[in-house]
Amino acid sequence: MEPFLKQTLVYLGAAVISVPIAKRLGLGSVLGYLIAGVLIGPAMLSLVGEQHDVMRFAEFGVVILLFLIGLEVRPSTLWEMRKTIFGLGGAQVVGTALAVAAVGYLLSLPWQTALAVGLVLAMSSTAIVLQTLDEKGLRQGPVGRAAFGVLLLQDLAVIPMFALLPLLATVAPDAHASDAGGHGASLISHLPAWAQGLAVLGAVGVVVGSGRFIVRPIFRFIAEARLREIFTAAALLIVVGVAGLMQSVGLSPALGAFLAGVVLAESEFRRELETDIEPFRGLLLGLFFITVGAGIDLTLIARQPLTLIALVLGLMVLKFAVMFGIARIAGAQGRSAAAVATALAQGGEFAFVLLSFTVGAGVIGADLAALLTATVAVSMALTPVAMILYERIAELVNAAIPDVEPEAPQFDEGEPDIIIAGFGRFGQITGRLLQANGFKSTVLDSDIEQIELLRRFGRRVHYGDATRLDLLRAAGAEHARMLIVALDDREKTAELVETARRAFPNLIILARAWDRRHAYDLLANGADAVERETFEAALALGSTALQKLGFRAHKAFRATSFFRRHDRKTFEDLKPMWGQEEAYILASRDAAQTMDRLLAADLARMRPGEAGGAWDTAARDEELRKLAQRKGGSGGETEPAEADGWTGTPPQG
């Protein structure tokens, strides 16, 4: 068998066997990949050969991950999260770097080396943290947002680190290590410093300019050809091209991919790009985790077990303490601060690149770099274990949750008509409407900070994970008429709908959907009806926009109603095609074009009286004023038809 096929068989087999077992044991997929890597690595079964080439390929998973993150980070999002990114994230990087540097200096390292080690170890693993938070259902909440902001700042901080670290050199540079790092061997490494700076700025300018003025027309041209595979190839071409360009000027390929994603975040092709690239992200990240596990030097661990254990535990405890303190100072609750600090307590994948770079630049010696590499790899492997340990401790000591007893919620509302799962900005509106109309409801939410805030306003909300079947029974689901799922988490929503439909077949289930794709999934899982969370609000804003642009109220109302009816009809018509990606996309495009034509034709058919004199408050007041004047002047003149409050012809339909 060819070596390439053999290695492919080993990697895929290790993933397929170990990851499901790890998931069933509650360890998470990341730890499963890492364990698989250790087992097939040279220190154990030695089923794979040299890891260097595979690691280079696997690191492309991190590149794709950063590109997808960039697609989610619009400039407006960056501005909204500026305090988290630059405040919390900046404090974490500076605070952790200084704390680690202080410890290194006390251990007799030169201050330059200690500071370099601090900067390298301040990084956390974007891939492992986000994957772990996704599996724990924490990605969309306050913990996920805080962790994402810190990770984003860390990724951005790598750029100035490449410029700063060579200034801390204390030993002769290692040219071979520099080449291995992938940054010292850039095309511009022989240029003077000022020329290298200009080249870097020029590369960034090329990425930004190309994304705005070249890439979009290309994607538009490909989209018109309706060739799905070429669109996917073009997306990968963009990622690979930008990564190569950044590497050629000595910057991290992952950071270049992130920048490209940010540039395309406002593009109309953003969702299509995410859908096409997502499968590559999962597969390559899994390969990356396996190579990290296979790269753990068990021989070094065996030679210096106490030293390595002390370094790993010391690093994770120190990073936890710094992040926990910063989060508490920033106003986070104890449980949220502890969760964020635990998630970010490891070293990061950028540390491997930075360590190779610092060895090549003469900043850190090769022996110390090897020890730190093993420390980072082991800390990454221990992250899922640390999160599991944190959850166990949180359950035992109630994780600093004041005045709330989540283990045994007491429901004293009797038999409710409705159970509402999730009482955020969406669930509150629905709940208040139902309560105002005399329906009794029981409310469940798992965000303790939200619960405390709502209770201050007199709202009775119970703590609990609504996906737990025993909690649903205790809340009265067997006798309730309806379950409203208003969770701010796609996976949890789908899980709850499926669980409730299976356990309570007579329960009416209404669910909040993230988008149309999510809505189809929920209907397939057993929801009786779904509502896309932004659909009606967007229609209301669009109607207001039409009126501000000169439409009278009736014309705007009719256009909005027509759009709503046609969109809902299209939603039903396309439901059978869900899961057939190509057919669904083509049918969606045809439906959108059809709606545009029908809407234009409907508005063109409106008589002048409808379009120009449509009903609204101001028009009706003016009409009544004129009517009163006419009646006052003619005595017993008969009231005209407009006196009913309509101007022009009453709206049809």
C-alpha cells in the first residue's frame, strides 16, 4: 500500500473509532481527536511517520477556521464588541504575558527571554476553545462572547508580536528553525526593515482592495453560471491565495485568512461561502487535533515528568487566575468568569509557530522551546478535561450562583397552559402577550444573569435546562397545551423540539428559528409551527422605510403584506426540497425573481386613488377636517363615502 494511502487510512480510522467513543463518554470530540493522535503517534503505536508534513497540511484547518470567523465579524460587530475585544482581550494578553514573564524572571531567565515566553504563552487555542464551547452550548451566551472577544484580540496581537519578538534576541539566530517556522524564510526577509514594513502594508492593502473590488464581481459571475463546485473551488482559492500571500511577507496565513473573511463579511455571498467551506473546516480541524496529539513528545515527558507537570499546571492555573480576575473586574458574574477563565487556560496553536520563529530569531533557545512546545500541546489536550472538571465542581459547590437553587426548581404555578423555554428578548415579548390575554405560563431559562435581572423586575423565571425531560415533566408539560421554544441556541432548540415531540405527542410545539434553514430542521424534528426570529421585525422596518421614502401607508402596507404572503408560500413550496442543496438553491433564486415580478405587477395595478391617497393617520385627519368644513358650509349636505376614515378606495385584500 502506498504510504500516502496508509497514512490516510490510519488518520481516518483513528478519528472514526476514537471520537464517537469519547463523545459517548462525555469527553467531547476534541479530546477524542487528541487521544487518537497520541495512540497512533510515534511514542505509542507508531502507525504514522514524520508529522511535520501532515502538521503543515493540518494547520490549514486553523486557516479555514479563522476565515469563517472573519466572515462572522462585520465592522459593525467589531464596533459593538470593542470593549470585549480591546478591553477584556487586551487586558488578558498584557496581564498574562507580564505574569508569565515575572515567573520566568524569578526562575532565572533573562528578562528578554522571560518576556518572549510570556507573550507566546499568552495565546490560547482558538480551535479548541470554540469547538469545546460549541459542544457545551456556551458559544452564543455571555461566556462564548467573552471568550470569542479575547481570542480575536489574541489572533490580532500575533501581528505586532512578529515585529516585537526579534528585538528581544539574546542568542545567535538558528536559520534552520527560522525556516521551519515559516516566517523567517519569507520572500522579503532579505529586505531592510522599512521595506518589509511597506511590503506587509501592501499585502494587507491588496487583500482589502481585492475583496472589495475584484472578488465580489468574480463570485457574482460564478453565481450566475450556477456551478456549485466552481463556487466552492473559488472560495478555497481565495483562502489559499490570501494565506500564501500573507506567508510570503512573513505574516501568519491564518491571520490573512481572517482578514479576508472580515473583508467579505458584508458580501451578499457570505452565507454561501460559510456553507461551502464548513465541511473542510471540520475535517481539517479534526486532522489538526490528531497531529497535535501525535506530536506530544512522550519521551520528553518521560525524561522530565515533574518539570513538565509543574509547567503545565502552573501555566493553566496562572492563566486561569489572571483571566478570572480580569473578568470579575470587568463585571462578570463568578460562574461566567470561571467558565471563560477555564476555557482560555491553555496554550494556543499560534504558540507552535511563534516558538519556531523565536528560536530562529535567537530569542529562545532550542531546548527551552522544545519544553514549552510540549507544555502547550499537553495544556491543549487537557482543556476538554478542565472544562469537564469545572462543570463537576460547579455542580458540587453551586458555582457562585447567589440566591438560586437550580438543582431542584419548585414549580408552584399549578398546571400551566403554556411552557416557555427561553425568556430573552424574544421569549419575553411572546410571554407578555400570552399573559396579558389570560394564559398561565411556566418559564424556563438557563442564563442565571438573565434570571436575576428578570426577578428584579418581578418576573418569575425558573432556572433549568429545558432539554432535560425530567424538568419538562416537573414544569407540567404532560398537562400543558403548548410549548414555546425561544432559546438563543440552534442546537439546543432542535434538541428540545425533538425531545418534547417524542415525549409529549399531544403538545403543540412552536419554535423560534434562526433562519429558514433552521426552520426546516425544526419542522423536521417535530415542531408544529416556527417563526424566523427577525422576519416580522424586518418586514415592519421595511414598511416604515417605504413610508419614509414617500409611499403612503396603504401602499406600504399592501407591499409588505404581499411580500409576507409570497414568502410564506415560497417557504412551504420549498420545504420538500430541503436537503437537496443544489435544487433548493436554484428554486430559491427562481422564487425570489418571481416575487419581484409579481410585487412590481401588483403595485402597477393599483389605481391612482390607492397609490396616492392611501390611508394613514395624517391623511385621514386632513380628510375629516375638510369634511367638517364642507358640512359647516352647506348645512345638510350628505356625508361622502370617505367619511368612514378611508381616503381613496379602501384597500383590497
